[in-house]
Amino acid sequence: MVASDDKVFKALADASRRQLLDRLRKKNGQSLGDLCKGHDMSRQAVTKHLALLEAANLVATVKRGREKLHYLNPVPINDIYMRWIGKFEQERVQALHNLKLALQENDHD
């Protein structure tokens, strides 16, 4: 469990990988070409990031003909949530989250 958690934390530590996960969350089942669109990274860089996400089990792939489709796997993130946050009172965590959002909105105004 610890080794897999380490891989998840390492994968989530990079902003580009988090951005790829966000894109899969919005539209699951994208090809490499789809994921490369709108990025200022090379195709090779996106491929390397996806390989790290796959190694952390955050992305699952399915081959469809010549295409390889990428899907978000939320289970490892949920496991970490349950281990690290689930032990705390949900109401307190939610209150802190709401406070953070309110402060961020004030910073933008």
C-alpha cells in the first residue's frame, strides 16, 4: 500500500500531470492526440506524464483499434482520501475547504 501511495503522491506532485487528470475528469476516454491538444508540451512529454500516471494506477487505458484511450481511475485518490482525510471529521474539513474557496474569491476581486 505504501509503495503505491508513493507513486500516487509522486504523480500528483506535478502540475502538468494534474492538468491531464483534470482533462480526463472533464472528458474521459481521450486518445494521446486529444490530450496533446492545447498543451505547450511535446507529444513525447505528454506520453511520459501519462506513463507515470499509469504506473500510479491513476489512468487506465483501453486499446480501440490503433488508438489507445485513456481513462481516469479515481480509486487511488479515494484510497488516499480515506486514509488521510477520512479519519478526520468531515464537517471540519469541509469548513476549511469552504473558507479557502472564500479567501480565493476575495483575492480575485
